[in-house]
Amino acid sequence: MAQAMGWALEEARAAASEDEVPVGAVLVDAAGRLLARDHNRIEQSRDPTAHAERLVLSAACVRLGAPRLPPGTLLAVSLEPCAMCAGAIVLARVDHLVFGAADPKTGACGSLRDVVRDPRLNHRVDLLPPVMADECGELLRAFFRVRRGAP
């Protein structure tokens, strides 16, 4: 899990270097093998849905040739997923989710709402405790400080 979050943080740093909001995601199978990794590509693709999580889920499903993921998959994301991504996580049948920084403004995995554990849905995700929360949060804060021109 720590290795997957480390990869997600690397992807988040890559996003920042491309002037994208620094969010990275990594998907691993039950044996810990990498299925997909990516970062936000909203600005470069001019696509508001090009969130790291969605890109990773799509890439993994294409790679596996299936519309849903096999049992035991773990998604590691540097920032708590939004409602769109949380819905995609449920639809893709991700079994385990870990994120770094919580997102009190738009987080849909426990902060603002809790889509991934909603008992009314046909799949619930095992939400693990945050990993590398300080590093993930600081990367975001630094990115927005620079963007806003703050010291």
C-alpha cells in the first residue's frame, strides 16, 4: 500500500510539473502488480473528466479487456476522490481505496459525502486509513500557493 501511494505521489508531482492540479493515482491487483498509473490531465486534454482516478480505471479496464476490475484491486490516490471519481470507483468494482490528503470541499469518500460506502449501492469499497497525507497535502498547498502568487 505504501509503495502504491509512493507511485501515486510521483504521478502527482508529474501533474504539477505539467501545470495540472497535482493528483496522481495508481491501481494494483490483488498480488500488488501495477495495472495502471496516471495523473490529472484536465488542462492538457481540455476535458473536465480527465481526473487521475478515471484515467487509471479506464486504462486498467482496457488493459484487462473487461468493464470491471478483478477482485482484490487497490486504488491509491493522492487526494480524496470527488463524486464523479467515487462513482466510477464503485462502478469499476474497486475493492480497496486509499488516499493521501482529504478534500473537505469536494471529497466524496468520507469528507463531504461517502459514495464509496453507501449501503444503497450494489458495491461498497473498503476505505483504508490515509497514507502519506502530509506529503500529499503539502504538494497541493505548494502548487496553489504558486498559482495564487503567494509566498
